[in-house]
Amino acid sequence: MTRSAQALRVRPLTAQDREAVLKFVERDPVRDAFIASRVLHDGALGSGGWGPLWGAFEADRLAGLLHVGPNMVPAVDSQAAVDALASVATGPGLARMLVGERATVERMWALIGHTYTRPREIRARQYVYRLTAGQLRPVPRGVEAELATRDDEDEVLRSSAAMHLEEMGEDPLVVDPAGYRRRVRTLIDRGWTFIHRGPDGRIAFKMDIGCAGLTTGQIQGVYAPPALRRRGIASAGMAACCALAFNWYPVLSLYVNDFNGPAVALYERLGFTRMEYDFQTILLS
């Protein structure tokens, strides 16, 4: 730990810290959408006392945050805050991935990596994008999107699981079928799953708002069935879904692996602009 890190005080956060946490994450709502969402929608600073968030303080000033759970997610102002928060990030633990701004993740992993088993995969560079309604390319005439409902649950579940298997290399309907269905149902019930139907009435494209802050919705779960790809369906469907999502969120964001050329081309074609920083994800199990 650096000398400057030793000057920071690290402690678990409670409901009394809510205002400070939200003020901190809204300074960069794209980068820190996950932590904002955990506070706003998932009760991460609930009245029950200790939660999954830790803070690093310089005197009374909040200098960094760390979400400790299956997703371990840092949000920091400085290297000193990374170093201080590393003390509560050591393994083994519940974390299945470490994800966040690339420089921060690299620094934290250098400090704690020896306490974990060898990562399953390191996605070293993931481009981060944002989109506003004024940047979105026009939605093709006749292309519509809608919010998924409980009536769509089984079809959304199959699409979501296929996407997860393709993206993460594991089938969630084998690993945790009940838990994954609950996750899909929660997104539908929150109005966070957007779909575009093909002429046959089936889902031709879907995307989720996987997490959301006060101003920014982070897009996840982007999927079109393989048989419908390279036909412009994903581009049209995503344009329509984003246009609908702007009814709730003035800014949309996402991150994508740098090696996923087709996805990068799709997002840039739709008008997404790249942030000045990248993300990194370390898959721990």
C-alpha cells in the first residue's frame, strides 16, 4: 500500500452515506452506472446496516467506492483510493468478476491477484460508448420496439440464455436456472427489457437496461438470433429499442470487447460515441 493510500480510511457504507455516494457516481454516470443502480434500485445501502459497498475517505471526503459481491466493481478518484480499497477486495470470496475502468482494474488486480485462483479469462480492453437521442441515427420506417411483458418471459429467457452462453461461455440455464429466470423476470418487471419483433411475431432483437443511474441507462443483453444476423435486423431493431429507451433515460451507454468488430461497427453506425477511457473485465470463475 502506498503512503498516500495509508492516509485514506476505508469503511463499509450505510444508508447515511447515500447522498455522498450518489453525488460521487453522478460525476461520471457512464463509468459508474452499476454502483448507482445498486443503490437506487437494489437497496445496496438499505436500512439493514452493512451492505456490499465500501468507501475510501480522505478526511470526510469520499475518494473511492468498491462494490463487493459477485460483481466486484471499483469507482475511484485516484490510485491511492484503489490501493486503499484493495484491502477489502482480496480473495477468495464471492466475486465472479472484477470489472471497471481499465487502469483501475489493472492496478487493483496487481495488488490482489495473488489471492485468487488463475482467472478464467481477462478481457483486457473493452470500449465504452454513450448515446443521446440527438446522436441516434433515424429509426427505419415501420420498425418498432416495445417493452417485454411477462407473456414474453419464456422467449426472452431463451434469447438471454443464448446470448450469455455466446458471450460468457457458460449456459446459465444449467449453472443456475432458477436464479437466471428471476433475473430475466426482474428486468421485465422493471421495464428494462426492450424487444423488436419480426414479421412472424417472434423476437428478432432484444436488449436490456442492465443497470441504471439517475441519468444513464447501461445497455446489456444485446442479442439477435444467429439466423437473423447480417441482414440489418439488429441495426434497425437496436435503433428502435434505443429510441424507446430515451423515454426514460437521457443517456444510454454500453461497453463492448475491442475484438468484437461487428458489434463495434453496429454501435458506431447507430451514433454511439466512444468515451476517452476503456473498461476491463477479469472473469474469476
